[in-house]
Amino acid sequence: MSVSFTSTYLMTNEELALPVGITLDRFIMRNQEAFPFASGELSQLLRDIALAGKIINREINRAGLIDITGQMGSQNVQGEVQQKLDVIANIRFIRALKNGGEACAIISEEETEVILPGNNHGKYVVAIDPLDGSSNIDTNVSIGTIFSIYRRKTPVGTVPTSIDFLQKGREQIAAGYILYGSSTIFVYTTGKGVNGFTYDNSLGEYFLSHPQMQVSKSGKIFSCNEGNLFDFPQAIQQYIESCKRKNYAGRYIGSLVADFHRNLLKGGIYLYPPTEKTPSGKLRLLYECFPLAFIAEQAGGKATDGVQAILDIVPTDLHQRAPLYIGSQEMVDEVTQ
Ligand code: P6P
């Protein structure tokens, strides 16, 4: 069959410059080869999470159109019970992990109890915040998924228990987030650096766009809800005042993943101190603080609860909260001092 071209098509500079990098799938496979005894379960688990992220990305992008931004309980046009997007995200991630077969247990911000998908031969457990900051979805503000992966403690083949989750943050095998923003980016670490993959909707693939991410040792951005300022510990109030005296930029999106990601790229610190309303802080240790602290440290940054490194905390409750100061190393050290 002969193919004739009516005109030659010259690629523009922008198209030539497109970093059409390695796909996430291929990167995960290459990464697995670096693990001598890896048998592919962790790779498959990461792919299952990335797939669910593609589905959530689609739901978020059409949320306004198919009327799923509303509150639970009302009916949508098809007469289905309308569900909030974070409930939908929770269902999607649990289904993806159940069908993927690698996760023997899941905890989620949306569920009180440990979820047992029936994969008792799975070696890994997953702690997840399916859609953090979802109150922002109605106003088109970026939101995110945060996940943390541990190797189970209970014997493979038995029914998992909460013991599998109550492990020190440093025991994490992998952690990551998906930021559904102006573009959707999948960022994760398995303890060998942090890499970011931008999703190309037209191809349905994530492509490496932020290799070996490193946060600058210091920065000039602070992120906190100053509405709570007079509730913060005195030392934190003084720190925030010192940032202002140095003309740092105050940037607070109200969506942890978006604030964290910006600080990772530009340098900065995110603070969620204890307040009267939230004496242990607002953020959840197992599926918000631990995974982001793992990423922060892998990227050369730091994360503390004000007393100790977040990753050194041994959790006692699946949904316990912790104060969080996370980002550029020198800024976190300054707060701690
Ligand atoms: P506040 C969203 O609800 C969230 O968990 C984080 O994403 C965000 O950084 C924080 O809470 C916002 O909390 O109290 O400042 O509205």
C-alpha cells in the first residue's frame, strides 16, 4: 500500500521539546529490576494505584458535567443516589486494589475499619486518602490522592489485622500522591529518590516529567491557615511572624497535596500546628503525614511533628492525627528550634 503525503509536516519547537519520557509502567518495571528479589507484586500494586488515579482524574474532570459535586443523598439526573466525589474515589481505589490482588488490607480516610479485600496472600497493605481536600472540588481547586505502602507483619495467607498498619513511618516500602491540578501528576518513591509523572489524557499514559525531584534546602514560601494563627503555639506564631519580616510569600491553597507539591518544586514549608479545635493537629498520620514525610525526606527535605521526625513516630491508632511541619530542611529546622 503506498502512502502519499500531500505536504510535509514540520514539528514545531514546542512539540520537539516535549519531554516524551519513559512511561510510568516502564519506569516501575526498570525500578523493579533494581530490587534483586522483587517478584513484581509491588510493581503491580503501584500500577493498580496509578490506574485508579486515571479513573478518578476522569471523574474529577467531568464532575461539574455529571453533577457529582453535590452532597451525598440527593438524586442526580439519572435518578442515581448522588455521591460525593471522595466517596466515589474511595470506592474506585478499593475496587482497583481488590481486583489487583496485591493488597491484603487497606485503610482509608473514608472508612473507620480496616478493609479486607480477600487477598490474604497479598504481601502488602495500603493506607490511602482517596481524595484529600475534596471540599475544594466544587470551586475547581486542585485536590489529591495520598497513599502509603507497607509490607504486612502478619504471616502471608492469614487474615490481616491493624498490626499490619501500626508500623513506624520509616517502615514504609513506598509512598506517593496524585495531584489533580492544571495537569495530573503522579509522584512516588520506593526509597530510591522521588520521581514525578505527568498524565497525558490523549494517550492515557503517565510520562516521566520530574526525574529525581529534590527540594531546595531553604525557601521563601510558608503555607498555613492564618485564620487559626492565635490558636497556634506561641513559638509557631513567632516563626510565622519571622517569615513575614523576611517578606516570605504566604501561599495556602487549602489542599495539602497542592501546597506540598508547590513547596517541593519551589522550596518552602507547610505548617499544620495543633490548635484548640485540633489539639493533635488536623492531618492524619498514616495516610497524610507518613507518605508525604517519606517523600519529603527522599527529596532532601524534612518533616516533623514539632518534637520528633514524623517518620520516627510509632502509630497506636489507625486514624490518629499529628501536627505537621514539612518541606525545606532549613525551614523545618528553624521551626523545630
Ligand atoms: P484548614 C483538607 O481538608 C485538608 O485535609 C488538607 O488538604 C488541607 O491542607 C487542610 O485540611 C486545610 O485545613 O483547617 O486550613 O481548612
